[in-house]
Amino acid sequence: MRSFETRGPVYPEDNYTVARTDELLDFIGRLEKGRYVVLFAPRQTGKTTFFHRALETLPTETYFPIRIDFQASNNLEPAVFYQGVYEDIREEIEAVFQRRGSASSPALTEFLENTKITDHLSMRRFFRRFANFLEHHHNGQKVVLIIDEFDGIPRAVLSDFLYSLRHIYLSGRERCPHSVGIVGVKSIAQLNYDRSISPFNIQDEFKLPNFTLKQVRELLSQYTDEVGQPFDPAVIESIHKQTAGQPVLTNRFAQILTEEMDIPKTEPITMEHFSKAHTQLLRERNTHTEHLVTNIRRDRRFEALLMKIASHDDGVEFNLHNDLINELATYGVIAKGDDGMCEIINPIYHYCTMQAFKPAVNGLEQDYFPEDTRDGFKDYLTPDGQIQMEALLDNFRDFIARAGFRILQVPETPKEYVGQHLLFAYLQQFVQIIGGTMYLEVQTGRGRMDILILHHQRKYIVETKIWGGAMRYAAGKAQLARYVKLEAAAAGYYVVFDHRKEPAPRVETEVLDGSTIRSYVIPVIQERPSN
């Protein structure tokens, strides 16, 4: 039986896979036209698997594929680097002939022994001579060169290497390599350390998107066809919504549900199972989310930028000339939305961001409850175990008032976003104590943070924003009402933090579009009072 893979390349004979048929046709079409294609995308997005499959799909009678990898090359001296390039290319050439059932011929051995690569100029000569060899011995097959992990190239050789590829590209239709695919995390512009005019301005950019909902269905249906265990359609939609089709996260969800939860194969996989798998994924330490957290902690300025993207209706323009935006896009944390603004890629990344920047101890936990509390957070459960969400949030509002200026002393937290960090920590602790589930549920990743709490088969939605004016406040309530109706929740709770010098606190309950909305505008102290 095949399995879902999260650790590396995916092989159809061993793993459930997404065919990416349209993307392959697009990419192969570019290679056949002789394009020099670049694909720069975050790690663990399926690039290597995609390019393996593309090379396997090329007609063997027409194309000669060569794949090399620069991952371990960054610190090499130029001469050592080019020697390594030659050895890798030689091994690939010999492997291609072996796969095609023709062992090394005397002509091939003579060619490889008499042609070396010692620098960028000899690399051009090597490919010219290899093209002549293929012309005379193998019907003029066209070389397709794929360079994986290109951003591992030594800085000292980058410019000359790219100029050489550009020179080959401009040399005419009968060139070698006929086509080139450059694959990496950083773009050519990011690697162009001297900020001069790009030496590779002939590039054809190719984007490898995350899985669509249709492709997630395709992936999971392969398991169902083999095993007979169906997924509730809502589970498939929820997996796609939470991951936005990110390949590793999608496969990790499927791993947990099909391999780790011991769900009888005779039973369907339901939303109750999804909630447990989701909680496990959010709480576990795995390579993918650890890598994400490591990247967003590289610069403390990332916190303010990410929180602004998630909290302000104005949002942040997606501008790759801004170094912070460029870095976060490179790491795969944010992307350009349909409106040209920055969006956090998916709710799981948003949740991990909140966790990464949330202080382990905010120093205000002792003020969570009034003096007459009986049993802490459990005071906010009814006798039959339902959450008294209104009372819980009333207490949070009162807690902010009790804490006063001390919320400004929460360690390493920008004061503009301290209210949202405190609400997140408050609700998370509550949910853990009562044995519920909490995660973020937001489609756009910009301008809103929807916290979804599940407990005893009931759904509670809390949306939080920063005050942006009366019109946006009203629009936010209407937006939440539509969302509550869509999710079939009993009510929605709207928490807006007011950072103005003269805030206007309010609490109101309304019925909008058939949904009950409880709204709070909570003042945030701006500075510590003088003595």
C-alpha cells in the first residue's frame, strides 16, 4: 500500500501523488521551445518532485536530460566548484545512457576524458562539444539542463556563470543546452549581490502553485480507491482551507488521519477526526513548521509586519523592493493577494506566527480573574459543559481594564498588538484547560484574525481587529455575521482593540443577517501614567 510523504521527493509507485498535469504541460512546453526557465519557491513546495517528473516525461528520442545540484557548493573555491560541476555532469551523462540501455561507448568515454570544465569559458566549450557528440552519435538530441538548489552557487562564480548561460542562450537556435531550468529558493535578483544589472535578463519565470482544492481531492481519492475509506467532503475542504494546498502540510494532515489516529478503515474520516488531527498538527514539532518559525524569528521587525498584515484593514502593499516583504515571500510566509496586498499564506502559518511571538509568560496571568472567582476558567462552563462565551469575553474586557498600563510591560511585544497577543493567550489557555480545540480560520490571511473554538460539538467564532474607524467597524460586524452563518455557528464575537488617545469603549449585541453578533471595543492604554 502506498503512503503520504512529507520528508522528500515523492515517487508514484510508493506514494500518493498529485499529477500536476497542467503545470507539467506548461513547463515542458517551455523546455521544448528552448526557454531558460527559473523557478524560485520556498522549500518543501514540491519543486524537486516536479522537476524529476518533468525530466521523466520528456521524449527520450529528442531530449537528453541532465540534472545537477548546487546545494553543497556555497563555500567552494571556483576551481573546485567547476571540477564538481564537471564530475556531476559526467555522472549524469553516463547514468542517462545506462537508463536507456546503452552502456558507455568508446566514443562517449573518449569525449568525457578529453573534455573538462575548469571555469565558465570551458563550460561553454564543453556543451558545444557535447552537442557535436550527440549530433554524430545520437541523432542530435537536445540537452535539457536542470540545476536544483541554485542559490547554493558560490558568490564568486555567480555572475560569470549566469553570463555564460546568457551567452549560450543568445548564440542561436542550435545551442547547447537547448533549455535550462534553474530551481531555488532565492531569485536571481536576490542572488545578484552587487545589485548590478542582472546578468540573466533572458529568464522565463515559472510559478509552481500550491495544490488546488481539486488536486487535494485527487490526492486523497487515491487513498480511498486503494483502501476503501472515504473522507467526508467537509474534511477535504477544511484541509485545503487550513493549508491553502501547501504540499507538505496537506500530506501531513493525511498522514495523521490515515496512519496515526487508528481510525477503523471501515469508518469514514469525519470532521471530528479532522479537529483532532488539526490539534495534533498545531501542537507537534515537525520540520516544516520549525523551519517556518526559525525564518520568522530571524528579524524582530517581522512580527510588526505580519501583525499589521493580519490586523489592519488597510493591509500592506506587496512590494518586493521592500527587504522585509521580499524575505517573508522568499520564506513562503506571505504572498501577493488578488488585490495586490500582502497575505499570510494560510491559517496554519498565521497560528504558528502567533505562537512564535507570544511570550511564554506575559506576567499578567494572575489578573485573568476577579477576586471572587471560584474555579478560574471553569467558571465559564455551564453545568452541561457548554462555553459561556459572552461571560468569558466580558471577563477578558475587565481583565484588560484591571491590568491597565501593565499590558505595556508584556515582554518583547509591540504595544500596537499587545491586545491581540493577550486575547490569543487567554483563549488558548482556556481551551487547553477545558479540553477544547482552537485554531485560526481565515480565508484571506489579511485584515482579520478569526479564532475558531470547538468544544462538545459546538463551534464558537471570535474575530479580532484593530480599530480602523466607524465604517470599518460596522463592515467587520457584517462580515462576521456572514461568516457565522456560513459556518453554522450559534453566534459570533467581535473584539476590536482601540488604540486611539481618546478611545470609545462599547459592548453591544445585535442580530445581523440572522446571526447574533456580540461586539466589544476595548481601549488599549497608550502609555504609563506619570507619577
